[in-house]
Amino acid sequence: MSTVRPLIGVSTYLEADARWRVWELEAVLLPAGYPRLVQRAGGLAAMLPPDAPEHAAAAVARLDGLVIAGGPDVEPVHYGAAPDPRTGPPARARDTWELALIRAALTAGVPLLGICRGMQLLNVALGGTLTQHIDDHAVAPGVFGRHPVKPVPGTVYGGLAPEETSVPTYHHQAVDRLGKGLLPSAHAADGTVEAVELPGPQWVLGVQWHPEMGEDPRVMRGLVTAASSR
């Protein structure tokens, strides 16, 4: 790996009412696990707050790698569905910005990692759909659970983590129809697709779990290694 740490952009939350110390303001924020995982894996982390989609290509051009972070449900309009009653309120600024970032990264060949919502957005960006509610993949509001995922041999993810692995998980939606070109590269015991990737020269991986909440850096290290090789 290069001694110059690659710059990894991470998309952020946009919260209308965040509180810290004496302040209660609109804020862009990111759980600290994301930049810490980038740093542990050998990268430099940069936060990417929502912006106008026409600026996505310029932002991606300055990066060596891109992470689309977890967060709220993707608005079903993006994959041609009506909202289920259990689907959360839309985060339209994030949806628009992050879809533009994903498409810019795919066009530019920038290594890309989607985490939870980020994996779902990757699937949607490539024409796939989502199941709007599944049971047993979230313990309780604000509580991460764990379950095992089994890699598909011969995939990028299978090369990073060849054994069945227990992962931190918090989601109630999942991939339904795969987007164009995507391959499943890990599954949960109930058959839920837990990782997807694009075959070919560009490093593109999505994982349904939250590696930033665990101790296993291999997924992020894979992104950082690919970003260092560009």
C-alpha cells in the first residue's frame, strides 16, 4: 500500500434538530465509527454533506474512494414502488445526493463501498428494487443486533472474508430484485442478500450490515487497498 493515505469520502446524515452542549441546530453529522474505521483501514476520511447533484462528479473526482453510509429508508419512488406503511419518512436531500455520488463513482471508476442504506441505494441506482420490510434483522429501535453472513466463494467479498462471519446489523429493508450487473456475494441464514458487488475491474461492494459498529476492518481495508491502487 502507498505511504500516502488515500482520501475516502463518506456521505453524511442531514438532521433538522441535533443537540450538543448548548446548541440545538440543523446539522450534518456522521457516527464516529465511520471515520474511525476508514482510519484503522489506512485511509483519510472526508465528510460529504448533501449538496446539489450536479456537483457530485466534481466531488468524486477529488476522492480516491467513496463510502455511502447507512441511514434512513430509501424513498420507494426511486424504484417505482408505493411506500409501505412501515417505511420511514423520506430523506430526499440524501437520496438525491447519494444517488448522484454513486453514479459519478461508477462513471469515474472510483472504488465504492455501500453500507446498509448505501448498499440499497447502489442496488436502486442500477435499476434494482427493495423489499420494504423484513423481520428479525433489527433488535429494537437504536439497538444493533448480530447475525452470521455466509460469503459466496469466488467473489470479492468472499476473498476478503472467506469464512462465515457474525456481523453487526440494523435494518428492516433489503434487496429484492438485483440491479443491473450486480452479483450477490453474501447471504444471511434466511436467504437475505447481505452483500452485492459488480464484477469487473472497478472495486464496487455493498454490505447490508454495519462494519463501523464492529471490530472487523476487512471490508473497509478492501476499499482502501483498491483506492490506493488507482
